[in-house]
Amino acid sequence: MEKSRNGNLELLKKNFEENCVEIFPSNIDEIEAFQKKYDVEISEDLYDYYLEINGSGNDTLNNLYEFYSISNTKKINEELINFRGIPDYSQLNFDGMENVFIFGGYQFNLYAFGIELHQDISSENRIYIFSGKDFRIMAKSFTEFVDLYLNKPDEIYV
């Protein structure tokens, strides 16, 4: 699995470079500060992503996806609860979503992507896709989400 995950990160990095996105990797101190602030452990695949890529540099890619850096990754209630654009996320039921963190979006938040993080390392860090009050679980891990993004983008929808 290690080789596949790193392979996907290399492909994701190449995708960002093809979109003229400059890569600004995070560092261990920033990741540990995030974990301490939110009292969570970041999954190994997401940890590697932050160390190697760390978002699309506040830029929207040519395909209208945006990946957030660790400094822009926030709890769902911090990120979406007051978002009343299109779609209106204020109608979303945030109950049970206390451990979901928004790490990216599509078409300027038409869809938002969240990952479930826990106080200890979990074998499953579900990925959610949100659009207004609607959502679904779309992957079991960040690695699976990146695989969908790279290889089956038509499956990324609510």
C-alpha cells in the first residue's frame, strides 16, 4: 500500500504542476500544531500529503478543484456553517460531524470535501462530499479519494 499511496501523491503533484500550481510542502511542526489545536491524529496518507504537497496554493486548478493547505483545513462547522452562497450550507445538519475537516472543494464550494479525523490513528478516515444540505461518504481514506480524483473523477458527486 505504501508504494501505491506515494505513487498517487506523485501523480497528484504532477497534476498540480501541470496546472501551474507551485508546491509549498508543510512541515512536521505545522502538522503537530494542527493535531494539538484540534486534538486529533492525522492519518498517515494525509500526513504524507501535507509533507509533500500541502494543497494547491490557494489556487483553483483548471478542472475547478481546490485542495487546501493544512493552514486552511478547518472543522466543518468553522468552514461551512456560515456559508450562504450557492449552495447554502447553513441547511446542512452538522450533528455527528464534529470530527470532519474540510480539506478542499470543487467549483468554488459547489462541492466541499471533508475528512473524518479522530483522537487516535484510525484505519478508516472517511471522506465526505457536501453540497448544501446534501452529503454522502465517498471514500474510506484520503488515498482512496486521491485515487478517485486522479482516475475516476466522474464518481465525485453528491
